[in-house]
Amino acid sequence: MPLSCRFVTALTLTLAVAAGGSALAAGTPGDAARGEVLSYTCLGCHGIEDYRNPYPDYDVPRLGGQHVDYIVSALQEYRSGARAHATMQVQAATLSDQDMQDIAAYFSSQTAVKPDLTSAPPPPPKVTQLCVSCHGKDGVGVTGAYPNLAGQHENYLEQALEEYKNGERKNAIMSTFVVNLTAQDIAEVAQYYAGMKPGLTTLNRRLFR
Ligand code: HEC
Ligand code: HEC
């Protein structure tokens, strides 16, 4: 790649990171202890292994060990209505930016997400070609804006990818990558990331211990 082109790429990435960073850094760093108290109701779904979303039927996403920035941006999108899901929109409606930072600090601190890949199967070609630059070789997002996928529920990953593909879930970045995925690819990719253990975990109900 010619030098000028490489420079433009680097500049674009820097600007994208800077723009993302400033939007997310709205609150002061999260207070996980306060987040634990605030997230009492959240654990009624996210703290129960295999709790499911009805219609369509899929597992509630795992959030233990998810990136802070990604959790905050997801909650902001539910609050603004940019991300559709009636229940989560209600859950996020009354949360301030600081509440979101605190909750995210608590969820994120629950587990170390890095999976052990020593006995993992080889990644599907689509993952190597299209996904690792953001979601990492180990399913751990390379920046806070890229969600961790390692250990996430397989049927939730499929649901998310299908929603990006059919336009129900809007994201400028992801929509450009899912166009290259067939239904078969989506199934393989979801199975691969879900199989990375330990990865993300169901939230722990520390409050009740
Ligand atoms: C009634 C069950 C329920 C409750 C209570 C609930 N959630 Fe959720 N949550 C869900 C479901 C289902 C989804 C997946 C929605 C979708 O597909 O967009 C979700 C998605 C999320 C996501 C996005 C995850 C991702 O990987 O993109 C975050 C963050 C989140 N919830 C945080 C919270 C917080 C914080 C609370 C409490 C204030 C909460 N949830 C309460 C069911 C629930
Ligand atoms: C250029 C960076 C980039 C690449 C490459 C990329 N993603 Fe993403 N991915 C993102 C971002 C940013 C989000 C969060 C989007 C949002 O807020 O909805 C995301 C979200 C996701 C989600 C939803 C996670 C959740 O918790 O809801 C899945 C699943 C996913 N990506 C899978 C993939 C797969 C599979 C590939 C390869 C085919 C891929 N991504 C390639 C940046 C990327």
C-alpha cells in the first residue's frame, strides 16, 4: 500500500477512535459498588443462566466481563431508541450516563474474559478474513467499542448477526460485514465464538451472597 494511502487509513482510524472515545467518556469513571446496587433489577434476567427472551426465542446476552464502553453505548442506544428492544428500552429509559458508567464498571469487573484457546477448533475462514481485526483472534474486542464475543450465547450471536443483516439492528460498521455472511456462515461463526471458554459469563448475584 502506498505511504499516502496508509497515512489516510491511520488518520481515519484515529479520528474514528477519537470520535467514539469522546462520546463515551461522558461520565466520570464508573463506580462498580454503586453499579452493583443500581443493577439489582438487571440481574433478574442477566443474572440467570439461560434466561430467555420470548418471541423471538433466544438467550439473554451474557454481560459478565463485557467491555465498559460497549455496555454504555448499548444502553445509550436503547435509551435513545436507536436500538430496538421494548424491554431494554424501558430498562434504560431512566438511567443517567453516570448510572450507565457505574453499571458497566460492575458488569465488566465480574470476570476476566480471555479464553483459553489451546484446545479450540480452528476458526471458520470468514472469522479470519473479516472479524479478527476488531473482535480479536480470541474473541476479545481490540478496543472497548468492539464487543467481546468469546463465550457469548450462540443463539444470541446468531440473532444479532441476522438483525444486522435484515436491518432491524442498525450499525454502520457491522452492516458492511454481515453482507458477506450466508446463513451457514452465521451459524458457523456463532458456534465458534460461543465455544470459546470461559469468555463472557452470566452475571453473578453477589448482592445475595
Ligand atoms: C426482562 C429481562 C431483562 C432485564 C430486566 C434487563 N435486560 Fe438487558 N437485555 C435483555 C435482552 C433480551 C437483551 C437483548 C436485546 C436485544 O436483542 O437487543 C438485553 C440486552 C442488554 C444489553 C446489550 C448486550 C449486548 O451484547 O449488546 C445490555 C448492555 C443490557 N441488556 C443491560 C441491562 C441493564 C443494565 C439492565 C438493568 C438496568 C438490564 N439489561 C435489564 C433482557 C433484560
Ligand atoms: C471494523 C470493526 C468490526 C469488524 C471487522 C467486525 N465487527 Fe462486529 N462489531 C463491531 C462493532 C463496533 C459492534 C457494535 C455495534 C453496535 O453497537 O450495534 C459490533 C457488534 C457485533 C456483534 C453484536 C455483539 C453484541 O453483543 O450484541 C456481533 C455478533 C458481531 N459484531 C460479530 C462480528 C462478526 C461475526 C464479524 C466478522 C464477520 C464482525 N463482527 C466484524 C465492529 C466490527
